[in-house]
Amino acid sequence: MKSILDRSFHYTSSAKTDIKKTFARIRRIEREKQAAQAKADAGIISNVQSISQNKKITLISK
């Protein structure tokens, strides 16, 4: 959270604040984060094979 002492802080009066736009922006950011996380998770899952799919490997005894 920005401090009021931070130079990048910009005050906006409540009369000029649109709460609907604020919540819409927050929801959009959260959806983008979830989509990025799902994409990253899909990449990890696609590299993993279950044991039942890997039946072609056999042990050779000497």
C-alpha cells in the first residue's frame, strides 16, 4: 500500500472516484493473475506422465 508520503501517491477525492471502475479493475487484475497461474500450472502438468501411461518400460534381468 502506498504511503501518503510517497512521491508517486496521487490523491483522488471521493467525488471523483468511481467505485464500480475500481472494483472492475481489481477483478480484471485478479482474473489475469489466475489465468497466468493456470497457464503455468498447465505447463507443469503436461510434462508429467502417470505410471499407467509408461507401460513400455521393462526391466531387463541378467
